[in-house]
Amino acid sequence: MAAIEAQPFPFPARPNELALIVIDMQRDFAEAGGFGESLGNDVSRIGKIVPDVKRLLEGFRAASLPVIHTMECHRPDLSDLPPAKRDRGNPTLRIGDQGPMGRVLIAGEAGTSIIAELAPVDGEIVIEKPGKGAFYATGLGQALAEKGITQLVFAGVTTEVCVQSTMREANDRGFECLLAEEATESYFPEFKVAALSMIRAQGAIVGWTAHVDDILKGISHA
Ligand code: TIU
């Protein structure tokens, strides 16, 4: 695989060690009545990236490269929900409360599920995570080690919260991380711009960023 055109310089992709990780493309962050809206956000921004996330998913599937999906969610008994997380802010619906799409951010509920167009297919890894970062209190690190993955292409939401947290966790664990620019979104446009900048600053201190087309071009030779 040729290096993928990226910022701040080309991403040195290794086809046998590369996977796509799609962060938290769940109804709760994208649809009215979900967790994202309960925090006071305009959730319409999130749905707009679905076609680009889907293009990435289809490209990785066509290239037979591994795909991982994450879901931010908690156990029905809330035993993995610290009070500090449940009580934060002043949302109209707190995690675990009954909402129009079921209990908010609880495993197995309708609102917690991944948007239908982006649903995992057989053989793809799905990680349920109680934190913003996907390595904390999950089997992600072990799953990646078992597959020999050392490089991750990131998509999903939100750019500066769960995506950036997970990129930082991955970076500290020795993974090389590439964020797909059109396949990630924030509720705050200025935060997306800032997150992309801070990730690739200082010689890719957290990771690289690239356009979906350039990633697809790179992996098509895998
Ligand atoms: N997945 C994720 O980013 N969870 C959040 O709560 N994000 C917000 O921006 N609120």
C-alpha cells in the first residue's frame, strides 16, 4: 500500500496492520430525542456525515481490512456509570432515564444502537464502552493485538470528545492514528476545526488527518 496523502505529511500505511474504527455512530447522538439533543445540541450536523462514513466502511470491507465499531453505553443496572458522569451538566434526559428511544445510552436500547445504514456486518468487532475513550474498561486493546493491528483510521463522533479521546489513548499505546476529515463531526463546527488542527500539529503529535477520497485511494491497493 502506498502512503496515504494526509496532513501534516503522508501516512505510512501498512496494509496488514491497518483497521478502520468507527466511533459511536449511534442514534442517541444523531437523532431527536437522544442523548446528544438532551445536552442542548443541534444533532442534525451528525447525520450529514453518514454517507462519508459509509463510503469508508464499504472501502475497508471491499479491501478485506478489519472494521471495529464502538458504542458509548452502560449496563442496565448503571454499575459502570460513575455518578460524576451521570450528574454532569444539566441535560433534560440523563443516562439511564427513559426517553423516546428507550433508556438513554443503555446497552440494548433502540437509541443506543448504531445508525442502520452503518450497522456492523458479520465478522466486525463491536466494542461497548462506558467512557469517552474506547480503550478504557473494554477489550479493544486485546482485540487489536490479536489481529496484529498497529494503525487505526478513525471516523465517527464527536470529533473532540470520543474520537479525540480514543485517538489519544491509541497514540499513547503506540498506534499510528489517521482521522478521516469528512467522516467525523462535532456539535460545534469550531471545535472540529480546532481538534483536527491540534491532532496533526507538532509533526502529528496525536495523529494524521486525511480526506476520505485519499484514504479510499490508498486502501484500494491493499
Ligand atoms: N461519543 C461521544 O462523543 N460522546 C459524547 O458525549 N459527545 C459529546 O460531544 N457530547
